[in-house]
Amino acid sequence: MVERAAEEGSTETEAAKEAATVTEAPTAAALTAESGEGEVVEQEVTEENRRSSAEDFETSLHDALSGMAGQDSQEQAASADEDDDDNDLTKALLLGLGAVAVGSMLNNNREVALSSPDRVVVTRADGSQEVIKDEVALLRQPGSTVTTENFDDGSSRTIVTRADGSKVVTIRDADLRVLRRTLVSADGSSTQLIDDTTGVEPVNIAELPEPAAPVRSGDSPLNEEQLRAALEREANIDRRFTLGQIRNIPEVRALVAPVNIDAITFETGSAAIKPDQAKQLSTLGDVIQDAINENPREIFLIEGHTDTVGDGAMNLALSDRRAESVALALSEYFDVPPENLVVQGYGEQYLKIRAEGDIRANRRASVRRITDLLQTSQ
């Protein structure tokens, strides 16, 4: 068994090509519409309806993959006929992501391969897969009020109002991708955390610097000083990227080194983190919290991974949920602001141990500080 660098041997996907070539600023009604122009949904978040790092998927991914989660085949066919393109995702946001029928086609020639209350996985024409999820899930903390305004083009504006009077405003497009996220403090001051709403330069992979070397921890986890130094390493590049480019283009993401979260590995088929495991994230939680206290614009990407056992779509959804569980644990146990965290699953694409089968070290999560890469930081 051989360790591999995170992005070594990556295959270019349709999503990566699109992210590299799209230069125009996105358009969405949620960016310009006045409050009250869309359909408003409000939710009070309590201990009972919150999402916890100790919980697993609410429904079986096996059932979701086979299309049996709440729909028989005739119901799915009817749903696919009635719903078109981005409207599927708009309704999914309101009804739960499992409302999207397996086998239905979304825009950009994407077919739904898996649909569950947590995630939708779509397959592109080149066979690559993407995960779609509720990017506001991390912010749904007990004691907060979540108000979402949905617009006719499928975009949405969500305001999470906390007990202390602070707010996090997230604007998403019809694919639920974050276009902008802003923290509004109780005193009314604003901090822009994510902003993908302006034009951006195309990405020429050949012109990018060499990737940063992965951070190796050896036989024992990094201590606080080592972890702090690893996450504070600056990217060796003089330009910035959108969040979409960082997520979808491996060569861009590799410009900052990934740090494996050695304290956490997962049981087969599970995304849950037990409390005794979560407490081992204390060093990481302290380092991230200190960084955000010093610079409120800091953004950390939490990445989830699986081994090669199981279906690819299932593994992609599972890895994304694992990343979310780590982020939730950091907020639950160590008060890391969830708005400064972004989660992304990569399934079985980037194995830590390059070998097939049931390998616990591959059922993991990693973290990168992507602040230096984001165009928002400018």
C-alpha cells in the first residue's frame, strides 16, 4: 500500500473544464431582488430538528440509490415528467433533497444518480459525478431562525438570525451553489466571507505553480504548533479564484496543502462522529478558532473521503456528509463559526492509501485553509 499526494493523477472532468473557462459574472434574482419579492419559508432551529455530527444519514443510501426512498418507479417517472431543469432543485430545497427523482435530467445534461434527504448526486456526460446539497446546513444551529426567500429562477436568499442578533446571509443559485455569503454582526457591521458574483480570469492549468506538498503527520497526529504552521502556509500564487474553481479544479485546490485530520476515521458506510472522537479535534478547533479571531474572513475547506468499497455515487454522498460531520463537530464542541467553513466530498477519488478495498485510513477527512486562494480575500 502506497501513500499518494491528494491530487496526484487527477482526471479532468466536465465540472473542472467549466470552472476553468467560465469568466462571466453569474446572474441570479436573489442577488438583486428586494426583500419580499420571492416565496418565503421560515424555520426555527431547535435541538430536536438540528443536524448533529453524531448522526448518520436519515435514510438508507442503498434505498436512495435504487430510487426507493419514498417513491416507487411510477411516481418517479411522473415526477421526472412534471419537473424540469432547475425547478427540481428549487422544489428539493423546500421539500427535502430527496424530492428529486432518480433518473431525472437536470440542466447541463446531468442525470440524477442518487437522491436522499441530505444529498443529490448527478452524473455528467463524461461519467464524472457531482454532489448537490444544502450549503446552509452547517448554519442551522439551535436558537437561530432560518428565513429563505426562493425566486422564480431557482435562486435563493437565506438569512440565519442568531440569538445574539448577528446574521449570516447566503445567496445561492439554482444549483444551490453559494454565490455570496456575508456575516452581519449584531452592531450592523458586515464581513464578506464568500463572493463569486464578479467576473474571474480563466484558469490555465499549465501556468499554475507546482502544487504544495501534502502535510505528512507520520505515526502521530500533528501537535498544535505543527498544525498551525501547516494551515498558515501561504499559497505561492499572485491571483485569486472563485470557490467553484477551488472545489472543482484539483490543480487549483492543490496550491495549498491538505492537512489530514488524523483524529477521525469513519466506520464503513457511516458519517457519524462519536463524542469521544469529536473531542480529539480540540487542537484543530483551537487553531481554526484562533485564525478566525485574528481574521474574520478566514475560510477553511473540510474535505471528506471514502475507501473504494461500494457504489461511486453512494461514496460521493457519504464523503460529503463526512466532511459536514467534521465541520459540525468543530462548531458543536469548539465553537468554530460554521460560516467560515466549507465542506466538500470527493468520494474515492483521492485515496490516502492507494489500494482497493476496505481500508480505514481512506475513510477520512482533511482540511485546507483556502483564504489565500479566494477572490473574496482581495
